[in-house]
Amino acid sequence: MARQDNYTFLTSAPVHRVITTMAVPTIISMLVTSIYNIVDTYYVGLINTQATAAVGVVFPVMAVIQAVGFFFGQGAGTYMSRQLGAKQIDDAHKMAATSFYSAIIFGVILSICGLIFLNPLAVLLGSTPTILPYTIKYLGVILLGTPFMTAAMVLNNQMRFEGNATQAMYGMISGAVLNVALVPLFTFTFRLGILGTAIGTVLSQIFGFVVLLVMSRRGENIHVELKNYSTKRRYYHEILRGGTPSLTRQGLASISTIMLNVAAGVYGDAAIAGMSIVTRIAFLIFAVIIGIGQGFQPFCGFNYGAKLFKRLRQGYFFSIKLDMLVLAITCVPAFIFAEQLIDLLRHDPDVVAVGAVALRWQLVALPLAAFVTISNMTLQTSGKSLAANVLAASRNGLFFIPLILLLPRIWGLLGVEVCQAVSDGLSFLLAIPLIIHYFRTLSNDVPSINHQDANCDAGPKDAPVR
């Protein structure tokens, strides 16, 4: 699709049509990302409880790797979408190359540092003596794939913010499909155990990166060419401005998971395994929320850049409604069959007992988390970095960290199980005044004169279809 068609579609087509069109491939991409974790959890669950716990222990490292990728990808993408909305094409090209190659460099640094300090890192993440040997095997291989993972995240985000979410989806799907085949092959057929799980996962991620790189050079996608790489401070300033909320959100998710593992570890390996499984199931559902938000982001960036503020507001509230509909469909059956879901991933009564309670609490709070997420992405994409960072820090940091230190002391294991739900409730209360202030600020701005302002939900009949 031509870049001008993308601009016309995002700024002129009916709001509900644009967001659903953009959201479907991003939802699939996020679900695919979750499948990596679910597949690993399922197969290591066939090994033993310690292996299941080890994958959960390593999850914070995966979150840090993703945080770096999202930092550069969303930092560049939010800027690129605003520049494309303002028709500053050359600037978008330079930003794309700068963020891509910077992400690779940081990925290499993370990989080297992690491998040098592999053993102490595994202990710091919450490994008990019985879990530690499994963690070291799994984590060591995962770290080798770090540069490919960070670069893949950048490409995925850049294509998505350009309005080409469907092409970005293909790279994610290809890696996930291969992951489903390779993990059992290396784990059981080659009898490598948890080491084989890690090898299959990394090979799948490398393959996904290659596919994304190929897709990024097709059609009207902005190509990441070394000649466009720039060391100018303003590009890194924009990456910091747009990417810090993602880094904050993902980085604190990593810290909170470590603290959750440590808190659960007091109650044994089964508690760590149970919370690990809950994290993956909740993230699978939460991936849909994030996918809708990511589908909204290019819409938000283009319309903010074009100063179509009334249209932006309509898109925000439509995304909230869409989230609530999806959660009503997914959370109710998951709440009812919580024990069966946990048992499917690890057949251990102690693990199921811990996981079912925690899962139900998290499911109840997910609608609040959805409101927080869409609001956070709106602030981030619009360049409101201070408010976006505060809100990004709330769910897994500002509220979660004090709560995970306090609640287990009061309620014991129940305090561990309800911690995320309580944090989501407090984050929701924080998000309300921030988003109200944002929209009041937009109301005071003078929007550009545009035919869409008269009827923001009525676009041209020939708006392109993806």
C-alpha cells in the first residue's frame, strides 16, 4: 500500500474501521509473543516442577530484552508516526535506521553482560538451589539470542507505526509456528530437556527476525539502511521521549516479577511455579489489550500529527469499549475454569492451588488494567512523556513494589496472589486524572481545518482496505 494511502486511511477512514483493521494484526502479533512463553511453559511442565519454575524465573530477563526492543521501537515509532502524519518522510527514514542499529548494539551488550554474570544473575532472579541448574541452562541460551530479539522488536514496532501492521504480524507468526515445532523436537526427541527448550525458542526468534527484516524491505515500508544512521542528539532525544514509557513499563515488569518470585519462593517451588503459570496465562489475555492499544497507536500518532484532535478522542474511547468487549468474552470462562487451565500447564495439586486463586484475582482486575494501558499508550504516542512515564511506572512499580513487600507480611501467600490486582486498582485511580487533563489540553489546542473535523467517523468511500 502506498504511503499516501496509509495517511488517507489513518486520518480519513471511519474510526472504528481504522482501529479494528490496525488492531487485528497487532493482537495476533501479541498473542504470538505470548505463545512463545506458553509453549515453553507447557513443555517444561512435562519435565518437572523445577523446570516450570525456572522458566518463570527467567521471564524477567525476557522482559528486559523486550524492554530494550520496545524502547527503541516505540521510541522511534511514535516519532515516525507523527512525522509521517506531518509528511516529514526523510526524517522518518533517519529515525528508523538510528533506532534499529542502536537496538542491535544494546542487545549485544546485554548478551555479553548476562553471560559473564550468568550464575549470580540466576540467583538474583529468585532461583532456589533446586531450581538453579535448570535456570542456568535455560538462561544461558536465551541470552545468546538477545540481539536478534531486540532488533525484531524494533522492526515490528516501526512497521506497525507506519500503518503496516499486517506485514509486521507475518514475522511474529512465522517465529511462533516454528517454535511450536522446534521446542518439543529439541526438548524430547533430542532429549536435551530444558536446554533443548531454550535452543528451540532462540532459533525460532532468529527466524522471526529474518522474516521481519525481509518484510521491512518490501512495499512502502521504510527501509533500515546503514547510510541513514545518525548520531544526532535530537534523534536519541526523541527515542528517549517516546521510548522511556515502554522501557519503564517493561523494565518494572521485570523487577516486579523478580520480587514476585522471591516472595513466592518463601512458600516453596510449587508457589513459584504456580505464579509463573499465572503470569503467562494473564499475559496471554493481556496481550489482546496491548494489541488493541498498539492498533490504536498509529491512529493516535497520525491524527495527533495532523491535529485531528476530535477524531483522536473518538478513537480513544472506541479502543476502551473494544477492550471491555474482548475481556468480557475471555475473562469469564478463564475465571470459571481457572483450576483446569493451571492443571493443563502443570499437573501438580500444590501448583494448581496457588495458581487458581492468583489467576482469578488478576482476571477481575484486568478491565482496570485495560483502561490504564490505553491511556498510557495515548500519552506516550502524543509525546506526553512525563505523564506517560508516571502511568507506565504505576502498575508494576510505583504501586506493585511496595505492595509485594507489604501484603505477604499481612496476608501470607494470599498477599502474593492478590498483589497484582490491588496494584491494577490503584493504577486505575491514577490514570483517571491524567487522561482527563490530557483531553482538556487537546480541547484548548486549535485543530487544523480539515474536512474530517465535521464528521470524524465518516471517511471517503474509497478508503483502502487491508
